[in-house]
Amino acid sequence: MKRHRHAMQVNPPRNGGFTLIELVIVITIIGILAAIVLPKYVSLQRDARIAKLNAARGAVGAAAAIVHAAFLTRGGVTDAAACPGAVPAATATNAVNGTICTESGVVQLANGYPSGAVALAANPPGIIGAAGLVSTFSPSLAQLNAEGFGAVVAGTTTTFSVTGGTGVCSFTYTSPAAAGAAPVISVATVTGC
């Protein structure tokens, strides 16, 4: 008995493409993964901005303490020579509302602490330069922004911020009101980080 080859073939060969149901399943899985991963990514960015703000707050607090310690040890005696880090050359007065020499240059004082009333890019700088948030000793707003920071000086208060958030992501430094008082560094506001 002769058999016909075509009569025994049950399933014809496939062309090798994906079926519509397979594509729908893959797209659904990708959508579910994106819905889970995207909020975590956004949260990581916010956490990074908060960490950067807290690091800046720590740098401001440390700079205030170091400058005040230098002021106390120098006892109000004017430096005999120009400050080696100062550009242009300047001699520190070491007075309660004068200037003090640091490794980076001369810093303006307010009641024995770095001043919070000194404008951006001023010479000598106040707390903005003393904190060393960027590589420029007395930075402009553009130089701060390039590193992800912002600063606004109003009266005796400097508001430091971290850029990139959706709202307020900042803290303030206020110069001491009188000799013997300490500056006020606010709690970080992170509602818009």
C-alpha cells in the first residue's frame, strides 16, 4: 500500500513570527514593570536632593564653627601680614565685625561668625564662601547653579537651596544678632525636593 506524504502532515510549519497574543503579553509585562520602577526612580532623585541639602547644611554649620574658633583664638589682634589665600591680597582685622583669614581667603565676620549678609560673588565673602560648597571661594549665582545649589541673601539671612526639585528645598543661615550669640541655622525644608 502506498502512502501519500501529504496525508500524514498534521500541522503545517510556522513562519517564525510572534502571535498577537504574545506581543500583547510582552507589552503588558513591560507596562507593569514601568509602573513599579518609575516611582522608585523619582524617589531616588528626591532622596539625592535631600542628602545634598543636608550635606550643604552640615558644611555651613562646620564652617561657622571653624571660623568662630579661629576668631576666638586670634583675640581681635589684626594680622601682621596679608592673608596667603586672599585674592586680592588683604589683611584680616580679626575684629568681631571685621574679617578673618582662612585657608581659602578672607571671610567677612558678623559678631564673630561668618556673615550671612554678604552678597553673592562679593569680596570678601561671608558664609557662602566659608562653607566651600563649590570650588570658587566667592561664587556667583551661576557658579552655584552649575553645581546644583542656589542662594539668596536678604538682610542678615542667606537662604541655601538645592535645585531640581518641584518646590522648596532649602535652609537658612542667619547671622548672630549680637556678640556672644550664635548664628541660627534652620531645619531643612524638604517639601519640594
